[in-house]
Amino acid sequence: DIETFYTNWANKLGLQEPVFEYNNDIQFVQAVRKCVDWVNFETPRFERVPMEMIVAMAALESGWGTSRFAVEGNNLFGIRTYDKNVPHLLLEGRTKWKGWALRKFNTKCQSVDFFVKVLNNHPAYSEFRDVRSKMLMFGKPLDSKVLVKTLKAYSTTKDYAERVNYIIDSIREQEKSVG
């Protein structure tokens, strides 16, 4: 109830989606964080996805925002569409629809919002939701490094969770050295 009150209050103030600008990895991390803050503002606490997990997955999937899909399609997570009528980008070298493509978003923050919705609704991520619920139920902070290991269906890369966790550690170390 309180969250709904403040969400409505903020919307009446005309708060808007943050601008997503970056020229390097540090700025990319900051931009993703602003999007996550924005998405979380309108997402119930029990449906939120940890900031570190989203940032690290966006970095890995988009090459720190430099991939063609991130630049041309605002898609930070390699999200696919199987609907030809949804705005999309074909893979490099493809000229015809072959049953799927990478989804295009109007903004990068929209891709963050969609990603959170996928993790909260797709049957493949029920383990993620169960582990997150247990963490919240026992008053524990959401542990990105544990939760990312539940996303077995997200990538066919066998060491995907290790790659994401490596990026999480790298960002943590970089932030320690900076401030």
C-alpha cells in the first residue's frame, strides 16, 4: 500500500525514465543502475531483481553496451522474439525471418523492465523466484551470485553463472578502488 502510494505520488510529479548515456564501462554501469532504480520504483519489493545481477548480465550480454543489438535495438539482454510482428533485428548476415530474432526496444530502460518481467513470469525461472522468495522470507538480502545460478535456462553457455559472477566481482573491485 505504501509502495503504491509513493509510486502514484512520483508519477503525479512527472518523474520520467532516466536518460541512458555512456561512453565507457563505468558510465554503462551507472546508466544501467539508474534504469534498475527506475524499474524497481514501480516494481513490488518481492518482484525485484538484484541490481548487481542485472548490471552484470547486461554487461555480459551486450558487451558493455557496445553490441549491435544494444546500440541499434536497445536490447541489453539478448532478448528474443518469436513474433515476426514485434519490432526486431535479424542476426548479422540474415535477410529473412527464420522463426526468431532479437527484440527491439524503444529505450534501454525498457529492455531492463522487460527483463525483470521475464524473470518474474516465465516458467523457466521459477527456481529463481523460489530462491528469491526464501531469501526475502528469512529477511536476507538478495544475493546476486546465488540467484544467477538459478537461471540455467537463460543461456546455453555452461559457465554462464560463473561469467556473470566474475563481472559482479570485477565491478565490486573497481568500485572499491574508485571510492
